[in-house]
Amino acid sequence: MARLTARPTPATAPWRALVLAAAALYFLVPLAASVVFTVDVPGRGVDLGAYTRILDTEGFLPSLLLSLELAAATIAVVLLLLVPAAVALRLTAPKLRPVVEVVCAAPLVVPPIAFVAGIGTVLKWGPEHLSRTPLFQTFVAVQNPDFPVVLVLAYAVMALPFAYRALDAGLRAIDVRTLVEAARSCGASLPQALLRAVLPNLRGALLSASFLTLALVLGEFTTAQLLGFRPFAVWIVNISGSQAQMSVAVSVMSLLVTWLLLLVLAGFGSRRTPSSTSDRK
């Protein structure tokens, strides 16, 4: 049976073009204004110095590397938490799905200021009351400025709503139970069935969850600033007072890189596999 594909009618085509044009102007005009601000130097005309001095600016590479390390650790924590939980909901505990959805959506309800205030209260309470216990060193270690584990835990909680929705959409598109049962019938254990049968079919969902988490970590400012750490977003704000053009140039570059990663992700996730094309023949 031939598939029915929705095609724009002549009446809706102009409206679709108008909406796309309005969306393009909404995003491209501020971006173009930012680029002009970074290259237009009064009295000298066009100058690309704001971009050529980025790598030599103090604090750029350490803050960027710190954010990338935090992003990698956060992605690992989020996927290790959500992938087994989401698969278990499909296989053994479908009735717990509303509970998990509410828990994962809770970070959207709690204001970031209240969230950070709670973390700060716990971090202050721990050293005062646990100074004579082994947990004192734990509180000190999670606040290490070189790699603040507390930010990884905070970012993992903040990324739960976005990563869970991405994984849930990927699981909806496949029959997890059939894949696991087929793998088990071939002699695979449950971990092998999940690794070799389920995860390869979740490639797009895993990439989407990872990209959303990466974008959140690179752009998050409130939590890191209030807790006293200096990742990439905090560094951009700190230099904006003395080097406004430099901060805007870094923001433009990070935005372009994020868009490029999104395009690569979209192309990689929608790429057809040979097996799927052969099945249609």
C-alpha cells in the first residue's frame, strides 16, 4: 500500500512561506546585528580583531575546556540514568511511566534561583555539621574549582526534561519488547539484547538527548555564577564589561557552532540505512 504524504495545497503554500520568512528574520536579524557590532570599529571601519584575539584572551581556553568536560560528564550521567529507566518502563513497569514523567518534568517547575539556593544551603550545611566525618572530604571534593562535580549533578537534573522527551520519542518509534524477545530467542542475554538490539535503533534519540544536554551546559549561567564557578558562559559575561565586542564575538561563534552541530545531528539522524532502503524495494 502506497504511503499517503501530506503536501501543501496552493492555498497554504503562501502562508507557509510567510511563516518561514518571518522566523528567518526573527533569528537572522539579531545575529546579523551582533556580527556588525563585532566588526564595526568607529573611525577604522571593518576590523576582525574581536575574532582574531579570542584564542589569546585570558581565561578563554580554560573556561571552554571546563564547560566541555562538564558537558561530557553530564551527558554520561543523564544517559546512564535515563536509558535503563526508559527501557524498563517499556518492558516491565509501564504503570510507573506517569510517575517518571512527573519527576523528570519537575526541574521545569522549580525556579533556577530556588534550585541554586537549595544547593548552596546544602553545601554550607555539610562542612559545618560533618567536619569530623569522612563525608567532609566529599563535600570539599564536589566543589573543586578544577572540576566541580556539583555542577555536573545540577546540570543532570536540569537536563532531565529535555533528555527524557528525546529518549521517549525514540522509544515510541520502535517496538522494544519485540526487539528484546527476538534477541533473547537468539541466545543473547538481557544486557546484550539492550546493547546490540535496542541501542542501535535509538541512535537518533541518543544524539538528540546528548545535543540538548550539551547546549544546556554550554549556555547555563545562573547556577555556575551563584555557586562561584567560572565555566564558559560565566566567562563571557565577565569579560563583557571590559571587552564588549569580544564577548559578543564569542557568543556569535558559539551560536554558529551550536547550529552547525544541530544540522549535523539532523543529517546524521535522518540518514537512511541500507537495510531500510532494501526493505522498501
